[in-house]
Amino acid sequence: MAAPVENPVMSRRILLPLALAAAALTAGCASNLASVDRAPRYDVAPTVSVQYGRVTAMESMAGRGSASGAGAVVGGVAGAVIGRQFGGSSGGRDRGTVFGALAGALIGHEIEKDQAGARDRVRVTVAIDHGGARQFEVRDTAGLRIGDRVRVEGDRLIRL
């Protein structure tokens, strides 16, 4: 019995949609931290308490979450499928698959770490002017230093 001959056109017709689906799945895991407002909408704007204070302490903290490896696996598979599409010869396709898998695994791992909160954070303690203190965990201090004046709006910390 003769072995079936692979049709390269049919193979690409199947692999391209798979690659696009894998890329969409990986992109769906990406975080959109700052630009999307998911707060509920009200007819009347809710009041936000505004307080003023001074930064009294800043403490580096290791990230709380950890990556399970699922992001690396999904990213690696997606990268391999996409990388396979490049290269004219079978050796070129093989190299594209390997490099795509490695790059996809690295990107997927970083996305998963970001989603899990595994990034380092800074705990900022603010002494409120009218008594009391509040603590905030932030990823980026944006040049904030001990002694700086700040405005606190709800859970947001704004340097003055």
C-alpha cells in the first residue's frame, strides 16, 4: 500500500487557521491594566473621598502569585504553529518551528506571570493629614519618594 502524499497547499490551509486561533487564544490572556474602565455605570456619579497626606514609607515586596507553566505551554504551541509557516525548505520550517516555540513560550510565561501578579510590587504607606494612615501596593512608583505630598482618591494614589 502506497503512503499518502501530503498536499502542501492543503497543509497550509489547515495550519494557518490553527495558527491564527492559537495567536488569538494567547492574545486573550494578555492583560490590559490601565486603559479599560470596568467600573459599573451609574446615573449619578458616585462620590469619591479625597484625602491628602505624605508618603512615610516604601517597602519592596516580592510578587505574590506564581506562574503554573500553562502560559508557556500555550505560547509555545502557538509560536511553533506560527513559526512553522516561515521558511521555504523543510530545514527552514523546522528552524522556524523551534524558534517560534521558544519565543512563544517566553512570551506566554511573561503574560501568565503578569496575570498571576507575580511581578514585584512596592507597598507605599501614606500618613493622612487628618489622622490615620493608608497603604497602597503599586507596580510602578513613578518617581514617588518618602516625604512626597500625595492626594488619595478612593484607591488611587496621585503625586502632587
